[in-house]
Amino acid sequence: MKIINSATLQTIEAKSVDVEASFTNGLPSFTIVGLASNIIQESRDRVKSALLSNEFKFPAKKITINLSPSEIQKSGTHFDLAIALLIALYETNIEFNDFYVFGELSLDGKIKDSSSIFPIVLSLTKQKLVKNVLVSKESAKKLSKIPNINIYCVDNLDMAMQFFKFDNKEKFKYTSTNFECESFSILNKSYYFLKDYELDFNEVKGQKYAIEASLIAAAGSHNILYEGSAGCGKSMISKRLKFIMPPMSLEEILEKAKLQSIDLKPIDFSPIRVFRAPHHSSTKSSIFGGGSGNSAKIGEIALSNNGILFFDELPHFSKSTLEALREPLEDFKVLISRVNSKVLYDTKFLFISAMNPCPCGNLLSTSKDCRCSDLEVQRYKNRLSEPLLDRIDLYVVMNEPSINEKVYYNSMQLHERVICAFKKQKQRAQNDLNGKLSDKEIKKFCKLDDSSNELLNKAIVNYKLSFRSINKILKVSRTIADLNNNENITKEDLMKALSYRKR
């Protein structure tokens, strides 16, 4: 019996799979067992056609392919190459050793990439299970960004057979490529960024207060809520935030690429953070993840990990969706539980939300009359509970800009300040940005002097702040201090942070 290493993807993590083959006497047949999905069962026809196209004659034996361990549900077209190699080389003495093999076969024997190969190999690398990988050239281009693995690539099934027959495998090796972007290192760790502003803040007129709040939100990954009349620039500012977000580490870039692949999107490997903006009519399952049977599909909040999640028209989202946001905003994780499946997703995203001040949107307008009654306005605002609003770090009321308003900032200026604040955070040996600090880390990094502490105590009494609100204020103050290049939080930094709290 011969064995080739492969793997299957279970939600976002990979499980190693042994592809086994046996050839026994009996009526000629070709069977795949081991909880293989319909996609894998279809590989029998692809494998047969690919082998026959390469002038291979099927042995008059009963061929059984087993995917072990058998209790794990398996899916994916990437098992094609491993199955075909086991059949094509069944009479040889070749040992496949520690090679992992992935690839979908076309009917003529060409090897193609599939969406699951990159997340599988990245997950196996993190688990330190894989060292050598054989894939197609298309797959190798993506996998070359992953460090500490040897990647070998072939074009077709015949080349794959020759690869295992010859001892000299170096000519098949694919060399890794670097990221084409700017970078710097802090404490022996590299961070990458792009000064490419497809949407620029120089297109935003006025709204100085809102842009400064957005700068704080970006620099420290603080949740922010914009409230203002229709057309005042809430969405405009929100969509420009992703271009001034902090630099990304290699791990974050690869994690972003992994989620793009799982979401069946093209992988770009750019250090620009992901921006997810589900419509308010989206179902709860599409936002948080879910599904039936053995699967728990990934949702918007998990796909926005290390990036931005934008909820426009916040009060129009369903009440159950808004209340379910509490846990991922507080714990930075979400657990999707089903009878046969439990999956834990990371949710360290910057939450941006926007809302009108009333149902008609004109309550704060200076040029239009509001058509809403007091009861309608109250009902509209009551859709947002206090526990949810308590998880918002920055609350910004936006006024209508006049036609003569000037432009205060451009994205280049804001991004440079974000990068400086980011460097200060990493130089303190912080693993996370200020907005995602734990309670223990807040005590370590967000220290106040006597005058600042006295001011905070007054605010606690006057504004009736919860313990969560106090921590939010300290984290925002820490980011403002970083933007102002202050080593410690000053009284002015704390006062500015308090000004962004919802009254």
C-alpha cells in the first residue's frame, strides 16, 4: 500500500489527510472511500481521463482509494493529483516521504490551482506539519509568500510522475518572491504598507472634527460611530479609512489572503486592510457565519478580521444582528456552534458605523425640515441598545458642510501620522493596537499622572461611566498621546478622548 500526504480544509483550518491506495484481485473497479464529498467522488472521472491522456493503462484490479482519517468529512478538487499519482506509480518502488501533494487535474492531465490550496498550506505551515509541497505553477506563485516551506511545481501529470522518479528535484523548485511595497522593522519584525490612495481625504470638504476622530480610529483600531444628516460625508470618510490604516505584518497579510481565498476572491497580497460592508438587509447567518449539517460557514465579521467592518444605516440592521455584535466587539472572537460543528473565529476588526439622526435624516439639517415626530425619533434611536453603544470608542456628530468649506487634510498626511503612532505602539512591545488591548495591558501601557487621574474620576461621576467605558477612554487617550508624540497620557489627551464619548 502506498500513501501520499494531502489535507482538507475544515472551515478555516486544515487537517492532514493520508491518501492511501490498494490494488486487489477482483472485478475491475475504482472506488474512493473515507467520507469523501461529491466533489472528490467526481475526481474519479478526471483522474481516469488524465491518466488515459498520458497513455496509462488501468490495471485489471480492484482499486480502492482511502482518505484517512475516515471520520473527518473531506472536500476539494485538490486531491486529484495525489490520487492519480498513486494509481500511475503503483508498480514502482517510489516512496513519497514527507511531500504534500495538491492539485486539480484537467481532462488532458494539466494541473490547476484551486481556492482551498493556499489556506490549507498556510494552516499546515502554522501547525508545523508541512515542509515540502508539490503543486502547480499557479499555486506556487501564491504559496511562495509563505515562509519556511519548500515549494516544487509541475505543469502536468507526466511532469509530476517524473518528479518522483528522479532524484534531482531541485530543478522543480520554485523560488520565493518578496512583497512589492514599503516596509520597516521593529523588534526584529517586519511591517509592510502602501502609499497608494485610491480614495483620498483631499476630496472631503470640511468635517475637520470627524476626520480627526477618524485618524484616532485608524491609528488605534477604535470602533467609531458617525451620526449626521444624509449627504454630510459619513460613508465618504468611512470608505477612505482603509487606505490610511496601520501597516501589516507578514502574518496579517497571509491571514488576509487566506480569508480572501476561502471567500473565493482573488488574492492580492497587498498590505491594504480588507473592507467589508454588508447591506443592512443581510441575514444574521451571513454576517456571523453559520449553516446546517456539519458545516459552519464563515461570515462577514470573521472575513473582516484585521481589517474594517462597516455598517452603514446602523439602526436599520435587525435587532438580533445588532445585539449579537456585542461579543465579537468585546471578546474579539465569535463561536459558531452547531450539533456536529463548533468553530471559533477571530474578530479583531475596526468597526465603523454610520446613522442618520432620525428616520427622515433631516433632524440636524440647517436647510431641510425634519418630518419625524418625537416618538418616531425615539423609536429610531432605541434600536441601538446602551450595551452596544458602550462598545463604541468614538462618537462623532457631523454637521452639513457648506459649499465654501475648505479641505483640511489629505490621505498622505493622515497616513504618515498613523504610521508614526503605530511605531510607538510596537516599540512598547504591544502585540495589538491600542483599541484591542486587554485589561492587563491597559494597566501596563495606559498610565495616568495625578492631574489626569483626578480628571478621569470627575468624568466617572459626572457621566456615570461604566468600567468598560473607562477602559475605552484610557485606550483612546493612549492613541491620542501616540499621535501627539507624548510618552505618557497627558491631561489634554484625556480631555480629547472624553470629548468623543456619547453623552
